[in-house]
Amino acid sequence: MTATFHLLNIEQIGPIVQFHRKKAGLSRVELAMVAGIGKTAIYDIEHGKLTVQFNTLFKVLAALNIKLAVDSPIMDLLEETPNAQR
Amino acid sequence: MTATFHLLNIEQIGPIVQFHRKKAGLSRVELAMVAGIGKTAIYDIEHGKLTVQFNTLFKVLAALNIKLAVDSPIMDLLEETPNAQR
DNA sequence: CATAATTTACCGCCTTGGCGGCAAAAGATT
DNA sequence: AATCTTTTGCCGCCAAGGCGGTAAATTATG
């Protein structure tokens, strides 16, 4: 199970969520229940509402088994030293 | 310049942002201006406010040259067929 | 070590995201 | 094709996010 990362174009988040939801055979109401949020949020996300709250989107992605990753050259530096100063 | 992905633990987003901001030598006000948002948002994010709006967080990450990526096995399927049905 | 300059913390106001409810649309069943 | 079932679209209300302003705290400078 090699990880397959795809750089996120912010305006593609709607189609991505919808595609995964359909693949999972879930209605918006069902996905909303699994994610523990309201159905309106699913509707909004799929319709490209970028002002959705981050944790709301994160719950949806988690429910769809989509993981988020950050791509930054200096992340290693942070992880190696949890109490990194500057 | 190989991409270095790090799976995102949602509650680590605050420290990640702060670490990158400090590394860039920016104050919160400066980062806010670069990102085109208010300084309060930076403050909130660094203090672990997960209810921040997604596009607000995205602007901050972009200003810090942090890219977001999605990890999903079926993403290839979506990208290959832009008008994928089910 | 005093004080000036910068950065951070927090407050109240205003805007808006997220909610349930319900109607419209789409799909299934006979 | 008529009707029952499921899904989607959208409305108004309420709670909360994001804003600038300002005080507190931190850091730099002479």
C-alpha cells in the first residue's frame, strides 16, 4: 500500500469529495452522518465553497479515507526537534 | 527538489504554521499581509483553532510555500477521467 | 537599565458558515 | 406511466469566524 500523493489544487476539492463519495456509494446525508456534520456542509463543499471550516472539511476527507499531507522542505527539521525554537 | 510529504495530523497545523513563519522571519502581521488576510486569523491558527476557514488556512500555507496534497488510492482514476461519472 | 520599537494577546462588532426543514428532482418498483 | 422512495437543492435562523483597534508583553537600542 504505497502512498499516492496528489498536490491539491484548491478549487478541485469539490469534485474530489464528490467523486470519492459516489465511489463509496454514499448519499450526501449518509456521508454527513458518517462525518458527524450536517448535510449542508457536504453540499457546500461539493459546490466549491472554499470558506468551509477546516475541521469540517477534514472530517469529510477522513470519512472518505482521504488523507492530507503537507509538502515542505523544512518539515523534517520540525519533526526532528519537537521543541524547535526559531 | 524532490517533494517531501508529511501526513497531516490536524492538531499539528498550528505548530507547523508558526514554525514556518518564524523560519521565514515574519511577524504575524507581516504574514497576514502577505497572505491577504487579517492578523487574527494567523493568531487563531497558531493557537489551534481548527474551525478556521479552509481558504484562509490555504492562503497562509501558500504564503509560507507549504503545499497541500491528498493521499487516496483512487485519485488517479479521477485525474485520468475529468468527466468521470460514478 | 531605561525607553523606544516591535510583536503578541484579546476585545467587541459585523458578517457569514452550518444547521434542520422542506420542496423539487431523480430514480426505482410494479 | 403512475406512485413510492431516495437524493438533491435551497431557504431562514442562529452561532461563530474574521476583522481592526488597542493594551500587554517582548525584544532591541543607546
